[in-house]
Amino acid sequence: MSDHTAVSAHGHQYDDKKYVLELSPPHSILEDDDGCRTAWLTILGTFFIQFCTLGSINAFGVYQDYYTRYSLSNKTPSDISWIGSFQLCMQYAPGILVGRAFDAGYFHHMIALGSLLQVASIFMISLAQRHQYYQVFLAQAVASGIGQSLLFLPSLSIIPQHFKRNRAFATGVGVSGASFGGVIWPIVLNQLSKRTSFENAVRATGAIAGALLIIANLVMKTKPHPTGTTVLKPKLKVILTDWAFMSSIAGAFVVGLGLFFPYFYLQLYAVDKGIDQNVAFYVLAIMNAGSVGGRILPNFIADRVGPYNMMIPCLAISSALLFSIFGLKTCAGVIIFAALYGFWSGSYVSLIPSLIIQSAAHCGEHGTRMGVAFSLVSVSMLIGTPISGALLHSDAGNYVWYRAIVFCGIMLACGATIFSFSRYLFVKNSRSGRGRLV
């Protein structure tokens, strides 16, 4: 091998005539002490962005319920779920472009533009007219989805710049903002809808989001590389032929087909089964409250045992919980399910970024790898809940719950199996062998 060739941790070669070698000075970008003031202020910004993006999507069950029974009652549950699933898809779909822009240094440009678009789209949702499906779709699915795509991935990709030893834990703290958003947004929407109107409730969420995103833009900082240090540029062909990484994306794709079913339909399920509406309106908040712990505690453990070793059991338990929906007959049962599913499914969501970062050959790949993963998984985010909605619908007009429950439970079980295979490939390919935490 020539003196001008570098080798990544996965055995891939980089010619320094095209790609600059990452040096290892005494104070590398990833070797500063975790937990400095700038680092945790950046995590605060990530928290607020997650609160306003994925946290908003976690509350889509409120929109699903309102649209199904009132403003879009001329549409089927499957039609309406396309709004939320397309919004979720758009948050992930531009990932390759957003990731490469992040690696090129456009972090602050993206979060500023994304913040403006996200807040504007929320106010546009409140102006949509009754039974005008296209208006809601354009505002909530398209405009909000694009705004969230410019916020979501950069807010995660910046974390490895500030944390090394406690990276999974820091990621969990930041991503827990989505859980807090999933708690607060349903309560705000349901309570203000009763006191004023649904439209005014949506406007209130827009004002809150605007304030939080302004703070996020002010406190988040990128960390420049030390003088004399340059970073290898991401090589897309190498990333796409990393089979451990690609198999983990396949697992995430399958999981995405079923994971969000309770977040979209549990409130409707509770109402349909005659559960007290005062309880039904809080099931999303309870589920997201449960996911707060799920996004922090398992990530803390993952820093010690490895992301794969934590994620696979979380998925297996989430799958089992989905099948337990068949036994939900009382308020207490629904509450317990919501809390437990929130915890274990939230664990999976918060561990994905750490697993992706672990697969990177060097820090110059972080944004691109996350972008590749999110772009491919966005397809399952797009079709997952509409498939569930189609399985729910029947010509008789009632809901056929067992078909959607079985489908989603099987998808999570299959996803756990694929991640187990991905773990095997990662351990096999790792230069540090089986002693490495995975």
C-alpha cells in the first residue's frame, strides 16, 4: 500500500490525492471533554428542534382524530393518514442532500430556513378550509415536512462534534425533546380546541414553535476543526457498499412500516372502543411521556454495552407490546400500554443516530451517512401508516383493528431480526473484533 493511501475502520481505502487524511492532533474535534457549556447549549437547541419537528409528528394522532371526525370527515382514515406519513417522509427524504450540505458547512443556513418554513406552515394549517384535503396536505405534509427536513437531521448530525464518550446519552437527551413535544402538543391542541377552536389551537402551537426555534438558532454552535486538521470527505460509493450499514437501513425500513401505528391511531382506537374520552385524549401524551425515559436511560446504557445490543431487545419488546393491544379493554390497560410502548419505541428512535454514527469510517461521513439512512427509510415512513389505515378500513364503515395490529407487530419482529444480522456483519467487519461494543 502506498504512503498516500489511508484505510478506514471498515477496511475502505482513501487516496489522499482526492480525499484529505484526517489527522490526530492532541486536541482533536472529538477528543475535547464532553459536557462543556457550548456542547450542552447545542443539545438544548437540538432538544427544542426535536420538540418542534418529530414532537409535532408524534402528536399527529390528535390531527388524525379531528380530521377523521370533523374537518375531513369526507375522507377515509387511510386518506388522512397520508398527511402525517407524507410529512414524516418529507422530514427524512431529502436526507442525502441535507446530510451533504451539513458536511459542507451549511448547518446554520439550514436551521434558519427550516425554522421559517416550519412556523409559516403551521399557521397555514390553521387557515385550511373544511373538507379541502389538498390545502391541509400542502401545508402540513409538504411545507411542514420540508421545513422539518432542514431542521431534523442537522440537529442530530452536530452532536458528534461535541461528544465522544457520552455520545449516545447526549443524543438521547436531545432527541427526548420529541417526547416532550409529543406530551405537550396533544394537551395544547385538545385543551385549546375545547376552549376556543381547533384553528386557534394550531396557531398557538405555531407561536410556541416560533419562540423555541429562535432560541435554537441562537444557542447551537458548530465546532471548527483545530488548526492544522482536515477531514476526509465522504465517499458515497464506499458508504453504499458497507453491507453492515446497508443491512441496518433495511432493518430500519421494515421497522418504519409498523412503529408509528400507535402514535397515529391509539387515540382513535380508544375512542372507538368506548374508552372515556377524558382518558383517550391523553393517551398520546402518556405515550410520549413514557418515551422520555426511553430516549435517555437506554442511551445511557448503550454508551456502555453498544447501540445494537440495546436496540434489538427494545424492538423485540415493542413488537410484543403491539400484539398486546388485543387485550386492551379498560382505561387502565390503555394507559399502561401507552406508557410502556412509548418507553420501548422511544428507545429505538433515539438509538438509531448513535448506531449510524458508529458505522462511520471518519467524522467527515456523519452527515452523509445519516442522510443516506434517513432518505431510504423515508419510503417506509411514507407508506407505513397508510397501509395500516387501509387495513383498518372496511366497506361496512367500522374499523378492523386486528389486521393492522398483526401487520405492525410482525414488521417490528422482522426488523429486530434484520438488525441482529446487521450486528453480525458489523462485528465481523470491525477491525477491533468481537471485543468492540456494538
